[in-house]
Amino acid sequence: MTSSPERLPDFFIVGHPKSGTTALYEMLRAHPQIFMPDLKEPRYFATDLRARFQPASTPQATRLELPETLEDYLALFREATPEQLIGEASPSYLRSSAAAGLIAEAQPGARIIAVLREPASFVRSLHLELVQNHVETEQDLRKAFANEQRAATEHKQVDGPRLPRYSDRVRYVEQLRRYEEVFPAEQILVLIYDDFRHDNEGTVRRVLAFLGVDQDVPIAAIEANPTVHVRSVRMDALVRSLYAGRGPVAGALKSAVKRVLPERVRGERLQALRRRLLYGAPRPPDEDFMLELRRRFKGEVEALSEHLDRDLIAQWGYDRLD
């Protein structure tokens, strides 16, 4: 990464996904002293994960327009005023083995915000999102996790270059240490998802104090990116193909719709249809498998508790495992 006369972000929300990062991003960008771009996840510094961001199966019309060059990345922040702090939120930065060092090289004074969630609930919520985004094809979490474990045991990928996806993300201490090795402690803030859920406003004001901006501005609580259950992966793919206009029937139908509805309204209608027909409240978790996951991740929770000097073992119920 080379230096640039244009401004790089002053702070980074580095992760984890499904841990309140979208809500935090939305609440911070509403602050008049903070600028965050419309593209929530630029992912620019996660160079080691770039191949995973655009799976080959993703329709071209729905692929993210991620910045590939420094010029493209800096362009995201050009509308910021000189008085505003600049920030961005890319949850992949915590998982990435490259992002911490690249961010420190480009912006050594940056402030880093990480949000961590109880591992079993994090894995379950992540799985539901990956199914929704068509990254995961197996709707049963136990089977999806078994696929990953089999791939790791056999030292191969059973689903292309995107695996492993679950257990490798629950390496919280290792991930935090990557940032602690290149940033001083006073530039790193670690939040716990439970705190954000229980005291939304208080947690955001703590972040504002960490960033050094006005803490007294009105704050509206936001719940963004809620976890949903995809009722039918096949039907969801059909609606996605309609939205992308793939295939002769879908292309003809999309052309007809384009003639009678403006693009913004057309997108809103299709998204509303997709939400209404395809998504529902998540099914109750498989408690037996959730217990298996907690047993598996107990060592990581113990290490994190010691690392943060906070009793997450009791807070997350890991002291009650038999």
C-alpha cells in the first residue's frame, strides 16, 4: 500500500460479522462529526480474502463493486469534510491475516473497533447469513459444519476456495493479537455483542468517546441486518435470476417490467417480494448441536476471558457445561 495525499480512514470497524457491526456502522455514520461511505464493507485491506468475496457462482448483476485500487478506495471518502472523522466497516478485517498489518502501514494512527459474540450463537447466525447470500448451500448447520471438518481432515476443499468458514473464525485471541502487534492498546477497542444488545445507546457513546467526538448528540437505536431463515434456497435462486435477468424467460420478463416501472421502484418491489416469500424468522436452534459447539469452543472462550481480563466464561454460560 502506498501513501496518498487524500485521506485514509481514521478508524476501522474490523468485525466480526453478525455481531452488530452493521447497526454500529449505521449509528456512527449518522453522527455529524463522522463520515462513513455508503459502501459499508470496502474490504480493501483484506487482500488475502479477496478471491472469496466474489464466488464464481455469484450472478454478475449482483456482485459487489469493491475497490481494487488505492485510488478507488480513497474515492469512497472524498465527500468527507475536513472536520469529520473518516471511518469504514469491513468485518472481514478481523478474520484476515493481512489486514491488520496493511492498515497499520497505511494509517498507523488509526483506531480499531472489534465486536465479539458468543461463539456458538455467532456460528449459527453466520451460517444463516451465508445460506441467505448463497455462499452456503447446506441449510442444516450440523451438516455444514461436518462438511467443513471433513475438508480440514482430508486437507482439501469440498466446496471450492471458500472453506473453511466457521471454526476458523472463532480464533478471537489470535485475531486480536494481530492488531495488538501493530497498534498500541489505546487505539484498540474490543466490544462484546451482548453489551451492544443490552445497552445500545451506552455502547455507542462509549465508541464516540473512544473516537474523541461529541458524545452528547442524539442517538437512535438501530437493529440492522437481522438474521433470517431462507425457506427455499432453490426459490431464492430463481428470484435472484429474475432480478439479474438471466435466462430468456427472466430476461423477457425483466425487460417488460423495466418498461413500466422506474429502476428504484423495480428494485424495491423485487426485494420486498423476495423478503415476503422467501424469508422468515429463524427456526429454533438445534440445542444438542449448540451444546456441542460450546464444548468445542470452550478453550477459546477461556483464553479470551484471560486475554480481556473479563469473565466471559460465566457471562456466556460456559461455566455450566457438563
